[in-house]
Amino acid sequence: MLSDLTQNLEPEFAVEIEGVSKTYAGSNKQAPKQALKNVSLKIRRGSFFGLLGPNGAGKSTLINILAGLVNKSSGTARIWGHDVDTEMRSARRAIGVVPQELNIDPFFTPRELLDLQAGLYGVPKAERETDAVLEAIGLADKAEAYTRSLSGGMRRRLLVGKAMVHRPPVLVLDEPSAGVDVDLRRQLWSHVKKMNEDGITVLLTTHYLEEAEAMCDEIAIINHGEIIACEPTEVMLSRLDAKDMTVTLSQPLTKIPGALSAYNPVLNRPDCLKVSFAPSKTPARKVLADIEDAGLVVNDFSTTDSDLEDIFIRLTHGGQASDHADDAA
Ligand SMILES: Nc1ncnc2c1ncn2[C@@H]1O[C@H](COP(=O)(O)OP(=O)(O)OP(=O)(O)O)[C@@H](O)[C@H]1O
Ligand SMILES: [Mg+2]
């Protein structure tokens, strides 16, 4: 009785993952692969959550475990309070997943596909909102077209529509920007943003820091199957507020001027000095001016931004960003 009552309340966390590991069994040619190592994540109800990581990090594996498409090796996962193992049906009803692969039957029309999907989820005909979904994903004018005639971006939007027909409170998008051009991406994002504003919890995976930055209020970084950071976007960005400047000097240097010590200076070569700075506090031109004020003559300079690689290095080793300096400022 009590559990019935609590089930009806909206949970604090839309998704709760605890100690989840996954090892894919090997075959005779391939060794077993551990794709997830003891992953724990809590996604607050109503949030727009980004799971950021490079190829092969384990993002799709995690999503597919939530979707019931991959069996985890250990740990627990709950969606909207429902355990994916013991309350599989309720858990699946609470989630809509837009998969990474574009798997759409080309011989149906968008309207037919959305109707079929609603049927699969047992949404009664009278309660289906096929037209509203078509409108929301910008495919109202393609409702009767063969799906095979749709562009890649349109197919992806159709997949978003398919994931939403049973009106789940949690929407999961696995690499939704792949193969979508800038205009369509913007359109897709504004639809998804709107859904989030209407109360849907969104979880998306991406390779792109900028995408996660722009869309998400919380970001987790996954690498080699492990969560290496998880925090509100602003907190993460303030931690990433770091750039390197590498300057080539007209004269070799024997001693780094003390005036530059706040920049953690490192001599890469006698005529090549690297300094680090926080762009939100110190603009690059101030760094350059300080270097010249310290009596050094700069022949050339370049700055490097944090990229995912740098972030991983910084987060996993607690150290400095890598010192390649190839982006001329
Ligand atoms: N069915 C499978 N059998 C064996 N290994 C797999 C299987 N699926 C994924 N893997 C391996 O598990 C690891 C994680 O893969 P996963 O697809 O979860 O990564 P991802 O973060 O989604 O990568 P991408 O950004 O490329 O989509 C990879 O090393 C991958 O090769
Ligand atoms: Mg993937």
C-alpha cells in the first residue's frame, strides 16, 4: 500500500544508476571487453543531463542498459523509481530512447510508424497524439511520405517522435547530432529544449563539449567505462576555465622572470615559454602584455583551448593540460 503511494509520487531522481558494470563476453577471436566499470549516476527529475565521452567510452552501453537492450553484468538501475530488472515493464514505459543507429523501416510513412509504436506501447487509439507529435518534430507535411524518401535529419527527428509516442517522463538521446546539419540540429535542439521546459527529463550522449555546454544543466564525463566527473555545467566550466599560451621569444632565456610566476611558466625550449591562464579572469592580451612588460620580446604566440583530451588529462591526473600548441590565436 505504502509502496503504491510512493510509486505515484514523482521521484526526486528520474534515473538512478548504482554500481553498474558491464563486460561483453568475448568470442573465439575477441577477448571479453569491460565496457562499464562500477558506474553510479543520479539524474534529477526535470534536468537536462549530458553524458560526454569519446568513442568507445561506454555511453551507448549505459543507455542500452536503461533501454533494456543490453543486460548489465552487475549493479542496479532505476527509471522513474522502477528497477529495470524487477519492474521491467514500468521502467520501459517511463523511458523513450532515440538510438544512435538510424533503424527505421523504410516502407512505412511517418504517420504509420508513430501509430505502430503507440500501439506497441498500448496507447489507446483515442489517446494517441500522432498529429501533435508530427507537428512537434516538424514532419507534419511528410506524414504520408515513405520514410525512405526522408533525409537523414528528418529520420532522426522521426526517431525522436517514436521515442515520445507513449509520453514517457524521461527522454534519452544517443548522439542525436550525428549526421544532422546545422539548421536541423538547431531545430531538433529547440524541440528537445521545449520538451525539457515542459517537464521531460532529458539525457543525451555526445562527443562534443560545446553541445553539452549549450544544452545541459549537468554534465557527466565518461572515459574507458568510468565516470570521471559529474557536476553542474557551470561548475565544470569553471574548472575548465584554463588555457595555455606558448610564446616564441626573440632571445633565449636563462631565467624565467619572477613577475610571471602566477602564470605557472614552463620553458619548453630556451626560446619557447609556455604559460597557463584562466581566460574568464585574464584575457589573452593581458597575458601577452605582462610577458612583454617582464622584458621579453615575443616573436610569435599561440593559445590552446581545453578540448576533451585536455579535460580528461586534467580530470584524471589532476594536472596540467597537454602542451600541444597548434591553434594560432
Ligand atoms: N555488443 C558488443 N560486443 C562486444 N563489445 C562491445 C559491444 N558493444 C560495445 N562494445 C565495446 O564496448 C565499449 C563501449 O562501447 P559503446 O558503444 O558503449 O561506446 P560509446 O561511448 O557509445 O562510443 P561511441 O561514441 O563510438 O558511440 C567499446 O570498446 C566497444 O567496442
Ligand atoms: Mg555510442
